[in-house]
Amino acid sequence: MTQVTEDTSADRARPEAIQAVPVRHPGRWVAVAVIAVLTAMFVHMLVTNERFQWAFIVDNAFRPNIVRGVYTTILLTVLAMIIGVAMGIVLAVMRLSPNPILSSVAWLYTWFFRAVPRLVLAILFGNMAILYAEYDIGGVPFAGQLGDLLGVDIDGTLFTLDARTLLTGFMAGLLALALSEAAYMAEIVRAGILSVDPGQSEASAALGMSRFQTMRRIVLPQAMRVIIPPTGNETIAMLKDTSLVAFVPVSNELFFQLQAVGSRTFQVFPMLVAACIWYLILTSFLLVAQYYIERYFARGSASGRTRRRPKVVAAGVDVSLGKGGGGEGDD
């Protein structure tokens, strides 16, 4: 009788099975319906509005001169980013230097080039020949005064630089973009360096490594996880900012060539649509490259490792959570 009572009490104390009811989200379906309707309206507008003139875009947006403009845009982007990243690393190290002169110079540089718009810089460098049309570089100091004393004509000029020849439209635009990018990259690299634990530098110094070796082998490789994502964004922004050199002008640049076709044929709007298409294509390639580069430098970090399923050990049997049945879990 006692055993039956205990069994009955145990059955009453046992909780009932939980009836799981999935959570409903009606707001999500409403949002999906609204987005679907807006997308359909946008696609319908693209297809039915004759002013887009898709046939004209296809015929003119992929001509050889436009393709050469794409090459120039890519070349400007690559060179400007290489120069900007290299100078940005140097400026970031100078900014973090205990030397007040180096730190002040780096701060002044970043202050100036972050304050002046890139369009203004491009036009400024394009007109730099006004200041230095011809610049004589001489090898004999005071050659003119010495010649007057001796009564002879002494020309101490070794060679003459002509800014109009040296600062072409391409070079002026490249300098404007690269020097401006260096200021932004300096702040990005500085943030990446500061994200590394100072104990890393102290440990490397204890091992006898120089400051340069510590920066190259210890600090910068770890800071790359912080530096790469904003650098990818800066590269995409640089690709778009290359259109500013059309105002220098750089005549073989993509946006300049598309504008020239639109002005010549009086079809400005279709060529602007073609510009959007070209920049979308180029930016998509950069986004894919950024994804793989970020994944490469994220190796070994928590975000780069595949998360393992936790295991519960019960009665000598490993049961992986999240799986339907028992058995051996993943190692």
C-alpha cells in the first residue's frame, strides 16, 4: 500500500510535457509584402519607362574608350591606395611616437588633408603649375653673384623642372587622392595599433626585438584584424572618388568618358545610369575580395573559427546538443 502511494505521489509531482508553440511574427510578413510590392514597382519602372533607353546604354556603355576609362579608374584606385596605405602606416607610427615633433607633424598632416575636400585638392593640384611653371635646380650656390664678380656668365642650373609637364592631369589627380587617403589611413592604422595589447610590445622588447621588428612582426599582424574592414571600405570609397579627377581634367577616366558620350549625343541621363552600372560592377568585385581578405586575417580569432557544439556527458555517453539522437559528438 505504501509503495502504491509513493508511485502515485511521484506521478503527480512529475511536470507535464511542454507544448511548444512557435512564435508568430506577423509584422515580418507585412514588411516582406511591402518590400515585394516596392521591388515590383521599381522593376516595372525600369522596364517600362522608355527614357532609360536601355538599347542606347548597351550600345554606348561598353565601347573601347569606355573600357579604357575603366582601366584608368582601376589604376588610379590601386596606385592611390598603395601610396595612401604606405604613407598612412608611417604617419600612424609618427603620431604614436613619443617624439613631440614627429607627433605634431603627423597631426598637422591628418588635420589638413582630412579638412580639405578631395575635389578641391584635385583641382588645386591640377593648377599647381601656376606656382611652379618652371623650377630651376642648381648645383653651384650663388652662381649668378659669382659670375658678376668675375665678369663672366655662370649658369649653375643642373636641370629645370616644368610643373606643366610633371604634373599632368593623371599625376595631379593621383596625388590629390593618395595624399588625402593617407590621412584617413593614418587614423585607421593608429586605431589598429592601439587595439593591440601593450603587453605584446613589452614582451617583444624583453626578447631583445627592436622597435621596428616589434611593429613589423608583432603589432601590425595583430592589428590587421581591425585595420582590414575599414581599409576595404576606404578602397571602395576610393574607387568612387576617382570620378573626381574628371574635373582636373583626366580625359581617359571612366566618368569623363561617359559624360563625353552623353554630352555629344545629348543623352545625359542614360550615360549617368551607365556610370551607376559600371561602378556597381567594380564595387561588387571589391566586396568579394574584401570578404576573403577579412576571412584570411580572421584566422585564429573567435570570429574566424567554426563554433563547436557543446557536449553533455550523461551516463558515460557523449550527447551533442542540437542533435536529435545520442551518440558520439564532434571533437
